[in-house]
Amino acid sequence: MPKDIRKMFENYPEESGALSSSHANAFENKLMKELHQRQPKQKNYKWLSIAASIALLISIAIHFTPKDIEPVDKKTDQTIRLGSISPELNTIETYYTNSINLELSQLEITDENQEILDSYLVKIGELTTEYKTLTLELNTKGVNDETIDALISNLRLRLQLLQRLKKQLNNLKELNLNQDENKLT
């Protein structure tokens, strides 16, 4: 059933495909209008982006500006503490405070040792209050050997109390372990 397309068009009457003379001119005019149309003038929004940037910078600056600016108190700048008197005393104070903090961080708190721990911490709290009082005395009366010795003794006593507490807690722990072993046997 394949038919040859040439044979099909042999009997087909030819139509004239002539175009009118004005058709070509009209087509060219339309083509020129479409291709060479004026672009609509775009508005320049550059000034708007600059204004937005400035507004953004101002809002960021306002957000990060400190709100509560407190006047600097001259007394807080001039407080004397043990470590500010000399580099040697600073070393001593740093050593004792670091050692005290280390001992405090190494304490194991359990229900069995809570009572002993609380009693020692009350004593250490009293010594800390006394240390602050001695520091105030250092600021009011001035630097003297008695106050400096009292401050160093206070730090030493706090450290010794913590070391004694640590030994007692270890003894209590060993005692509890021995009792538990005796119960098992």
C-alpha cells in the first residue's frame, strides 16, 4: 500500500502562490518594528540601594552599641589586693588560689560525706569572708606587713583545710569499702 507521493501530487491542481506586492513591504515594516523597538527606559534604583545600605549600617550600629554605659569609679580602679603589691606576692596569691580551686574541683560529693563536706565548706566560707575583710583593711590602712602576712596565712589555712578534708574523705571512702568487704565475707 505504499504510495508514491509524487504520483499523488500529479493530479493535484496547482494554486498560484503569488503574494501581493504590498505584502512584502508590510512584512518588512512589521519586522523592523519588532526588531528595532525602543527599549522602555529603566528607572535607576541605585540611590535606593545606597539608602538601604546606610539604613542597615545605622541599625547594626545602634544594635551593637552598649546601652548601659557606667561611669568608671576611681575607687574600683585603685583597689589594692595582695597580687597587685608586688610580682612575688602575685605569684603567691595565684599559687594558693589555683591550688584551692583545684582541691575544690577534685572533691567527690556523696551522701556519706555530705555532712563533713558542709562543715568544712562553712569554715572555708568564713575564711574567705575574713580574706575580703583583710583586703578592705589593706585598702583603707595601706600596705603593711601584718596585713600581708594575715592574707597569706588565710590562703594557706584554706588550702590546708581543703587538703585535710580530702584526706578525711579518702579515709571515709576506704572505711566504707572495708565495711562493704566485711559484709560480703
